[in-house]
Amino acid sequence: MIASVRGRVTAIMPDGAVVEVGGIGVLVHCTPATLATLRAGEETRLATSLVVREDSLTLYGFADDDERRIFELVQGASGVGPKVALAMLAVHTPNGLRVAVASADVKALTRVPGVGPKGAQRIIVDLKDKLGAPEEAVSAALDGRAAAPAWRDQVHSGLVGLGYSARDADEAVAAVSPQADAALAEGRAPQVAALLKAALRMLSLR
């Protein structure tokens, strides 16, 4: 198993990054939050999980070991493969997933692309007591108090990491703010992945 990679970031894409390790460019699929921490040309270390299939070897990268651990654990649920597991971490933090499963929050889990109500219920049953106890600090993030600055920083950093200027990133963040505000008004945390995609669409139309 490849537990981690360390090297220079040579390229950043919407769904992953290329990290040069020993002269070899390794493609690592990441969540938007993890991508937001990367900068092209700079050194990085990512915790990784290698998924082996008959016709492919796919490497997934994470900002820390806890995120990787949750990625691997949620695949123990019926119907959850690596793509859905990565989508779960794109929508929720590791502790956010712990809270959703511990509180049987079907609505929170169905915000993940590819997860319907029945799938969410299976995830709750299959993962109960497997993800660990959620941290108390998560409650503040869930009611939106910590969500607003987090999504702004992550979307802005993600755009700059993809090569856009800070000014363009500022304009794009302002353009998608109503979408984030609507989510907060409904008691939901803004989805960074969706906001980043919306910002990229806006910038591509300029």
C-alpha cells in the first residue's frame, strides 16, 4: 500500500493533482478542500489510499491521516465505492460525517451526489460505531457559525491554486456567495465542491 506521497506539485486540476515523486509524476485524486491547500511548484505531503482494480490503479490523496481513514472506512458501507467515498468527503468533513452517522441524519448524507435516502439509511446502519465519536467542536460548524469563512477561504484558495489571479478569485467568490448564503439560511453548510464548480463556470464565461 502507498500510505503517503511527498514531492513537488506540478499540476492542479479540478479533481486532483500531479505530485512529482522521484522523477515520476503521480496523479492523486483529491477533494476540493485538499486541493485548496496545494500550490503548483511547492512541496507537499499527502496521506494516500491506493484502490486496485483489474484494469486500474487509482491513488486518492488527503490532507491528513484522519481524512484517509474515514475514506477507507466508509467504503465498508453497502454501495459505497471510492468515488462516492471521495464525494462524501467533498461535501462533509470527517467529523461532519461522524455527526451525520451518529445522529442518523439522512438528509445530510443525501446531499452527497450519488447517495439517495435508502443508500443513506444503509450507510448509517453499516457505519454505526465504526467512524468513532464526533468531536464536540463540530456542532459549531454544523449550525453555520464556522461554515461561512471556511468555504470562502477554500474556494478562493482552490481558484488561486488553479492559476487564477487573486482578483479573479475574489470576484468569483462574490458571485457564488448568494448560493452559499441560501444554504446557510436553510441550516446547511455550504458545499465547497459545488461552489468551486460554480465559480469555475462563472470564470469560464468571462
